[in-house]
Amino acid sequence: MTLPETPRVLALANQKGGVGKTTTAINLGTALAAIGEEVLIVDLDPQGNASTGLGIDRRDRTISTYDIMLGEAGLAEAAVPTAVPRVSVAPSTLDLLGVELEIANAPDRTFRLRNALADVTSSRFRNYSYVLVDCPPSLNLLTINAMAAAHSILVPLQCEFFALEGLSQLLRTVDQVKQSLNPELSIHGIVLTMFDSRNNLSNQVVADVRAHMGDAVYQTIIPRNVRVSEAPSYGKPVLLYDFKCSGSQAYLKLAAEIIQRERTLRAA
């Protein structure tokens, strides 16, 4: 199946927890919207932190990505507007924890999300230009669904000692998905997160990752910033919470860099 050119589907994946994956999904989506893109964030993590961080109360998640994965609802039905103009979210619930067992024997179990994406490419529904899929912190069936549906993978990578070790496992999984499920899949880029310029280790990790991965690493680096950490407790992306802080400005730069890479890819 050929994936549609619009919207562009980026899966944010890393099997390690605490690397800034959900934070990046929320704030990159907001930054893309701030520069004119229409964005749908698909919360595929049972913890539902992307939904919470965008201000969607758990009681209001009547149709969720659990229903999508069961094939009982489409993305267009699940998507709800957020307080951020041009950003919608398909929210998650804890029901997703059991979805692997429920669809384990289904022949299309790895393509449930890809099939659902047909909704948002239809002219009957809103014309999103980007779909960001927030994956769980594991390489399970939910993450495989995201990779099978995506054009590219965006990898948040924390500036810490074992960063490259975890990255190699993820890259092997991407290669396996590319060979068996989605030959068009690629690595869009690696974004370094939680960077502390005062920390020699952070600087060493940046140098090591760039040496190993070259141009796959975005130039933009997301700094460790207390305002970024505070924003989710208010149900807001950091760009709404404190637009002028270093974290907000970094995500705006990342969004601009991603759009530039997209233009380069399409021109190639």
C-alpha cells in the first residue's frame, strides 16, 4: 500500500522512557501549528500523557485510540480540538494496555493505525498536513503499528550516557519494519533532548551521536528547561505556557528545521 503524501505521518519513537518523547510530540505539534500547519497528534501511549498535556480530561475521552486499534472507530471520530489553534488530538486511555491481546490473532493487527489514517486523508475530513504519533516507551505492537503507518520516524534522544546503546536497538527495529511491513519508512531525524550546556557529559553525548549518526541528527537541540517540565501540569504546551522561554524557542526552531527537511525530501 502506498502511503499518502498528505498528511505527513511522523512517529515519535524510542523504547526508553523519560527521553522527552511525549514532550516533543506536544510541543513540536504546537510549534508546527504556530507556523501555519494543521496538526493531528495521535496518542498511542496507554499512559495518555500527550492527551493530558494538551488539556484533554480523562472523562472526556469517549472515543480513543483504543477504539481505533479495535477497528470500532476512525481517527476522524476520535480526534478532538485542543486549546491550541490548528492542533487536534486522538486521545489515549488505559484500555490500550490490553489491546495487544485483543487483536493478537487478527491478520491486520500491524496495520490497524495505517487503515485508520485513511480517514484523515479523505476530503470529507479536516486537511491535516502533519500527523504526529506519540508511541509508548517500548517496541511493542502499538509502536509497530505506528511504524507501519508512518512515512518517517522522529527519535527523541536524551543527552545521557546510554543514549547510543538504546538507539541501536530502535534502528534495528526500524530496519525490520522497513523490510517486512513498510518499505517507505525512513528516519526523519534524531532530536537531542534535555541538553545541559553546563554538563560535560551532555556535550560529549552530542559529539558522539553526531559522529555516529551524522546528518540524521537535527541541528536544533532541546535544552533542559524548567518551564518545559512545568507546562504539562497546567494542561498546556510550553509554547502556550511561556512562549519566550528557551524550550519554546527550541521547539519553534525544530519545527522550522523539520519543514525544511520535508521540502528537501519532496524536491529530491
